[in-house]
Amino acid sequence: MSTKELSTKDARFDTRLPKEQKAFFERAARLGGFRNLTEFVVATANEKAKEIISERELIIASKRDSDLFFDAVTNPKSPNKELIKAADEFKALFS
């Protein structure tokens, strides 16, 4: 079987839950305008998964940015020629 064939097949997801919870979910699905419980569960789980992944990626990016910032503050690089020239010009203008 090719990769393309595998990627287009549906996967099955089974779960057991109390009857009251199933009825609760079915009610939400009807009120939400979903065709059936499966559509509701998949759409809701997909939305929540995107939210969790987005939040986690934001935290990771924020941590990485924080690490880069504090590294730059605590271990500054020497100024290059252009920065030294700009600083000298600034001092000349405001001295």
C-alpha cells in the first residue's frame, strides 16, 4: 500500500462513556447545529487540539525569545565598526 493510500483512509476512534455524558454531548451537538455526535466530537476535539498546540508553541517561542534576550544582556557581543561609528556620530552631535 502506498503512502498516499494510507493518508486518505479514515482512522477509527472508539470510546466508552456513561450514557448521561453521551446524551449530554448529543444535546450539545444538536444545539450546535452538527449533523451527528461524531461531527461534534471531531470538530470540538480539533478546535481544542489547535488551541493547546498553539498555546504550547507560544510558550516554547516565548521561552526561546526570553533565553535569547537574557543571553544577549548577560553576554553582550562587542560592538562592530558600524555601531562604534554610529555612537561616535551621536556623541559628536550631542556634545
